[in-house]
Amino acid sequence: SEPAHILFDLQHGLGDNVIASSLAITGENKISGIRRSRGWAKDQYIFFTAEFSKPFDSFGIAIDDQFNQDLLSASGKNIKGVFTFNDPEGPLLVKVAISAVDIAGSGKNLAAEIKGWDFDYIRLRAQQAWIEELSVVTIKGGTLEEKTNFYTALYHSFIAPNTYQDVDGRYRGADLNIHTLPANENIYTVFSLWNTFRATHPLFTVLKPSFAEELVRTLLTKTAEGGLLPVWELAANETGSMIGYHSIPVIVDAFMKGLRNFDHEAALNVMVESAMQDHLGLDTYRSEGYIALEWENESVSKTLEYAYDDWCIAIMADDMGKSEIADLFYRRSLNYLNVFDAETEFMRGKKFGTWVTPFDPSEVNSIYTEANAWQYSFFIPHDINGMIEMMGGESDFSNKL
């Protein structure tokens, strides 16, 4: 029976800063606006349309926390809308749609995706969608706890990447301009590739092969728009987080498994282009065969991950009959040997041509990426036999492992 208030806050976000925002009252129960911010994504656009299940009895907009009754619109970096419902008489529902393109796009998304006000129906639709998604795997045996654990893990694996286009096919590209997709095509965002190239993307190739191909096409589209293959993409922005160029194993894994509904020539060309840059230690990696710590932090981890990515380029080039490219990158894939210290039998950092001392293989430091020498010394997934031989043969390797 008491008046109810909803505060629509465009200022506060998760570790980001507002570049610009706006809010407008567009009907007796409807609002729209934008929140543009700088954070992990350097320039993220979120346009929105929101609709309340009942008309608000009064409203206002706070600009820099100064409330203005009945103000219909405002812009700034600290904007909040306040909406009052004198006698709610039951639950108040709000439905919100977003777009990275414009306010009109968010309105179209809202109209297409949530037509009514049946909350339980919307929840049921979400449950049914996830049941269908998770039913790609059927497991037998096991306890209820084990099954719950399995399907929860599968759910986590399927959360991202997620679609980034509006219902009319428009999307914000890696150049931050607006593009339109061909019919029946999707574009995706949230490629945390250092975290996902090892297991999540290979899982997609097995369980959702057409989705895996779509992701490859998305990576190539983002490359055409942004200039280089994504490293860690979020909301059309290259965040530059983490190491390596791990779009490459995602593309090559799909290709080598026969998932080839993308432009192979273009893919190989952009992979080579990414590998021939002079940034992030690649110049010394190419000239010296390893990354020196005086030039680049996390030098051992970067050397090892570049070597693996280079092997991926080599096997795809080999399969395509591009022997010159394949030979170059097969040679580069052996660069892991240049950071192996035979005396300690660990991957170690070099500075000014000598091993960095003192050396503790358990220490997490600036030579490795979120790890230590014990962990990264086993990161040669492309040459297991070479790694075993490097460490003294099967017996010594087994003891070390």
C-alpha cells in the first residue's frame, strides 16, 4: 500500500567510467537512453529501452544527484531516473532490452523478444532454451550430485561467446561503426581466448560444430573491421588482455576437424599477419628465437604460447599446400627450446643473454603469466615427444611429471 520507487542508475557500473549517458521519458510507462563507458572495453555502447507494467504516477531525473521533478530528458555522466508508483497493487514488472547500435535497435529487440507481461512464461522459455542447449549431451549413470556438477559445467561453457547483433541484423563492428549481417548469420562477442582456446573452443567443435564455424567467421569479420585477429575481445573492443594470438588455434582446430565453412585463404593470411607484428615481444621472438625479459614481461610464457600458435599456423598451411609458410612456422614452433635450461630442466627467463637468477621454479613472478616454471615447463602441447626428449627421456620426464 506504500508508494513504490524505482531508481534507474546510469552512473554506477562494474569497474568502468561513464563517457556519456542519457535518459528520456518516452511514454507513460516507457523510457530509453544510452550508457557509454570506458572500462575493460575501452569504448562500450549500451543503448536501452525499458517498459514498466504500469504507468508511473510521477517521475524525475537526477543530474549529478540533483533531482528535477517532471524532467523529460537529460544527458551527462551522472544521470539517474526516479519513477514512483503510488499504489502498485501487486508486482511491478520492468522489461529491458539493450542494443549496441542505437535506441531504435533496443526498441525493436524489445518488441520482438518480449511481447507480453507473463513473467512465468518468460522464465519457462529461458528454462526450455537451456534444457534444449544442454541436451546436446546425454549422460548415463552417476549420482544426482555428479549430474548436477556436469550440467552446471556445461552451462558455464555455453554462456559465452554470445550474440551481438540486433533483431534486424545490425551490429557494432570492431571498428565501432555500424554494420549489417547477411541473412541467417550471427556475430558474437566475449572472446576471452587465452582462457578458452585450450578446452572450451575444442568442446564447441565436438558438441556444436556449426556454432564453432560461426565463431571462426566472427573472428575473421572482426579482423577485417579491426585490423588484427582478436586477442581478448569484448563488446566490439580489443581489450589487449592476456598473451599469445589464440584466435589462431581456434581457427586451425576447426579447420583440421573438417569445419571449413569460412574463407581459408583469408584466415591463413590474417594468422600470418598477426604472427609477423613487432609488438608484445614478437620482434625479439622472431630475431632471437625467444623473448628477452629486458624487452617484455612474462617473456617465457609469451615465447611458449607464440611457439604453439606458430605450430598451428604451420599445420594449416601444410594442409593447404603452402610449404614455404609451413616451413617458416614449423621452425618458429621450436622456439620453446631456447628458453629451456638443461641444468635445472625448467623453462627459464633470460635477461641480456643469461638466465635470470636467483631461480625458484615455484615462484610466480613477472617471467610467467599467472603461473610459475613448474607449470609452464610443460606447455609444449604441439611437440610432446620433443618435450620428453628435451627433459631426458621417458623415465626422467615421468619422474618430473
